[in-house]
Amino acid sequence: MPVIRILQPIPGQTTIEKILELLQHHKQGMTVKELSKTLNRSVSMVLRCLKLLMAEGQVYAQLDENGMHLIYLSFAVRQCEGNKSQ
């Protein structure tokens, strides 16, 4: 009979940490679809993470220039830009 070994998970960045990192590098922000495709995660998973990040005040959303899609942005980027202008 074959022996079945259960592998331990390899520690790494969580989806939430990856989303924050992406949003900090994309100063123009990203849509849910862009995040989902980049992270290879479902849209519902990305939305769940974004909801938590918004509740914590780390991310905010605004409509794009066409008013069609929500663009998610990091508050960390916004604060850095605010400090540069002062």
C-alpha cells in the first residue's frame, strides 16, 4: 500500500499582502479584474480582500474617468504623493 504524505504549506505572502504591494506599485490604481488576473485569484477572493483593506483604511476606491469601473488605490501611495508636494 502506498504511503501518503501530507505536505506542509510553504509560508509566503498572503493575498492581502500581494494586493497591497501591487497597489503601491501601480500609482494609477487597478480594477478588480486586473488584480484578479495578475494574482491568479478569483474576483470574489480579490473583492473579499479589498473589502477588508478598505475597512482597515489601507485602500480606497474611486470611479475611473468614464465612470464605468471602480479603481482601487493604496492610501500609502496617496500619502507619499502628499508629502512630496509639501
